[in-house]
Amino acid sequence: MTRTKENRWLGRYALLTAAATLALICLGGLVTSHGAGMAVPDWPNTFGYNLFFFPISKWVGGIFYEHTHRLVASGVGLLTAVLAVWLWCKESRRWLRWLGVLAFFAVALQGVLGGLRVVLFKDEIGIFHAALAQLFFVLTCSIALFTSRWWSDAPSLKSARPDDGGLRPLFLFATLLIFAQLILGATMRHQHAGLSIPDFPAAYGRLWPALDAESVARYNQDRVEVNAINPITAFQIVLQMTHRIMALAILLLVARAAWLANWRLGPHHPLAKVSGAWLGLIVGQVFLGAATIWTRKSADIATAHVAFGALSLMTGAMLVIIAFRCLMPAPRREAVRAKLTPLAPEPGIASDVHV
Amino acid sequence: MKPHLLTALVLVGSASLASAADITGKVSLKGTPPAEITIDMASFSDKTCAAAHSQPVTTRHYVVSKDGGLANVLVYIKSGLEGKKFPTPAEGPVLDQVGCLYEPYVMGVMVNQKFKIKNSDATLHNVHATPKINTEFNFAQPTKEQVNERGFDKAEVPVRFMCNVHPWMFAYVGVFDHPYFAVTDKDGNFKISGAPNGKYTIAAYHPKTHRDGPGVSKEINVNGDTKVDFTVELK
């Protein structure tokens, strides 16, 4: 068995797995947005049928979303299993082979968590299921990056430059904040309480909403929803306010990171380009968050919000990986001095990132 | 059965009947409720639901009569019966699914009383009970006229029922450890029959207004037929 770093088709296959994972996250988002997570009461069977033989004629209402989610999840599980075996057989980097194994166990755990959510009636499992989905997406994208031609060929990677502007910690911190934000979002969604604050940018017409028991009772009495949602609580209102504040913090952090990467590394550096796209994603994500409220949590908009969240986390994670490869930690004194002087762009740097 | 035991039972029964009273009254809503929303069944993938209705169907959060009577309120003796045991009726009410709606929207059962859950629709429903004290369950009713029996072993007000296939479908079931409860009709009227004389706290619970709250309650002294009215106030 010949193992090598040059596996073009493996890289493309890893990209396919990552794309399928994003599609699966979108379907999972639709399941929660439509309140359809419990539409199929049994697992691993579907209304007593084998998952793959459940009649199409019965794919109606909430069943459609939940059953499609299960089918695509099975497909992603299969893709990941093949990816792990392919990596194990053909990839020369030992750590990358084990990353494939990790992906396989992660997708298996994810499937079991999804099933347990249904049979154990635990919303908490749904939150963990949603958070693990995001991490799994980052993992598959990382494998796609590591197996890409760009990763092994980029000349800039062979001569790392000092991280004078503190980009590495900035990318890392912003990415961790995005992940925390996604967990917050998943917690809000899996409370199944609808919109705890129905207006934006104000909150019940104020900068900070009233949270006393009488006010919360009034909020619940005033809202009329079609679906069977839980009543909102003061905790859920605080949760959404925290989500809003964190969104602003992330927007500012990512804007600073994009500006800094552009200024320090030049507009043609991959980190500058990708962080510019990252900022675009975050701006889009803020708009989708607002639109989720303005459309009274329309399922399509809320799901797009989930998808953009996943893309934002993934982009941040890729930037961290690339930055930790391209940039060396700068000595503290030099970093202070260097902050005052922009660097010229490196000649011959790779600018097309295939991630 | 031995004759003297039968005589004793008859005497006890007569005594309890002699002291039985009806508690009647009306629940009114004070304040203007938000408008109900029309349920868009027509654009839903399962066409069975829309086909079952000739008129638009709306949500049922606040069903209020012209004179302010509030329907779908659970009225029940909340305290004053502690330590007493009551037989569980053999027959239970039916929670039906008709035209992709739960009927009735609100009902009551006794602890351990088996009640029927029926699917009158030619489509699949999943019956998902989401109690906080009792055990949650979720099962499928794929065929028309299918009936399943269920019960709850602890008192709880209310237990929400939902169908995740048709997300607008939900209903509330109050579970009581005595038989002295009622649900207000479309005019807000209720009648609790056969309550023994005594001093009670009687509560009115409206699922929308009092969700996760205690409802409103009053102290009453039942000595023969008693009338008590409630006002549910929007904040």
C-alpha cells in the first residue's frame, strides 16, 4: 500500500463530504425550525419501517423534514466512513489518518445523539447534537483543507512570517466566540419557545426589556403563535439579549481582523482575502439574525441563519489553521513596534485558497 | 357480597349523595386579547387537513363569547380534598383528532384514568404528550379510526399534547386526583357536579393566560349548590 500526501481525488472527496455536511446542517436547521424533531416517534426505525424503505407517500408535514434529515445523515455517515478508510489507506501523514478516524467516530456519535434525542425526549441532547454538528463540519472542512493542493503547494507556508499584528490570537478568539454564539443560538432554538423577543433592534420597545414576572406573563399573553411552542421565560429573554450583544462583539472583532490582515499582510494574501469573506459572512449573518425576528422566525430565514453560522465558524477555523501555519508568533517588543508600520505584501504568495 | 356490607355501602353512598353539591359559575376575560391567527393549511404538504375544512381555521388561544365569557378554562378544586380517595371512573373521555385539530382543545381526566386518543383523519398523526411531572410519550397513529388508550399517574395541570407532523395541532389535558373539575363552555360557563360539602380553594386555569402559572383561585365554602365566578385578567 502506497501512502502519499498527493491525493487529489481524496481532497476532492473530502470537499464533497464537507459540502454534504453543510447540507445536513441545513436540513437539521429545517427540522428544528419546523418543530418536526419528534414527528417520527421511533428510532432507528421510521414508523416501524426500515429507514430506507419508508414509503415516499408518507413523507408529509413534519415527517418530510425529519425523515430527509435522517436519510441525508446516513449518507454523510457513509461518506465519512469511506473518507476515513481512504485516508487510512492512502494518506502518508499519520495525524491526518487519525483525523479521519476521529471524523468517523464523531459522525457515529452524532447519529446516536440524534436518535437519543427522539427516544429520550431530551432537548439538552438536541443542543449538544447541534453543537457537535458545527464541530463536525469544521473537522470535515479541515480534512478538505489538509488534503488540498493549496495546503501542500503554497510557497508562503514554507517560510512563515512573524505575526506582528496579533492576527493569530485575534482569529482564534473571534472563532471561539462564534462557537460560543452558535451554542447560545442552539440553546435558544432547542427551548422550542419561539421568539423570546419579537422586535429588533429594540427589545419590547426598549433598550433592555423588563424581566419581572408580571412583564414576562404579559409577553406570553400578548403573543399568538400558530405552533405549539413553550412559554418564554426571563432566562430566554436574557439569552437572546446576550446573543445580540455577542453578535455585535463578533462583528467588531471580525471587522478588526479583516482590516488588520489587509493592512499587515496586503490585500492579496490569502489570510486577507479569506478574512474579508469572513467579514461578509458575519455581516450577512447579522442581517439574517434580524430578519429571523422581523419574519417571526420564518423557517427558511432561521435555517439560513443556522447555515451562515456554520459557514462563519468554519471560515474562522480555517483562518486559524492557516494563520498558525503561515505566521510565526511575534516577539512582544517587535510586535509593538511593528504595529506602527504596515508591511509590504510578500512576493509570490499563493492567493487562491481552495477550501 | 355479604348483606351487611352492602347495606353499609348503600348508607355511605346515600350520605355522600345527600351532601353532594354542584359548583357552577362563569369565567370572564377582562382585557382585549390579541387577534387569533389563521392556520394556513392550504399550503401545507398534507392536503388532507385543508380538505377537511370549508372555512378558514384559526388558532384557539382566546375563545371569548360576546359577553366576555372565556371558553377552555379548567376549573377545579385545588385544595380541601387532601387525604381523600376517589374511585377512578372506568370510562374515560376521548381526545380526538379531527380535521387535523385536537378535539376537545382542553379537557380533564383523573389520575390513572384511561382515556382514548383517536385519529378520525385519513392521515398520519403523532400523539406527543409533553408533561413536566408525568412521563412524556410520543406514538404514531397512522390509520383512520385508530384508537389508543393512555393515562397519567400523577396530578398535573396542564399536560400539553401536540402533533409534530402538523405543528399547529395542540391541546391541553388537566390531570386531577379527584373528579371535581370542569372545562368552561363557549360562553365561559362551568359546572362541577357532586362535590362534597366543605371548604375549598377552587382554581380557574386558562392554558394561554396562565401558562406555567397557577391560574386564579378563590376560597369557597360549599354547603349545597354553590355559585362562583372568576375573572381572568390580561396584564
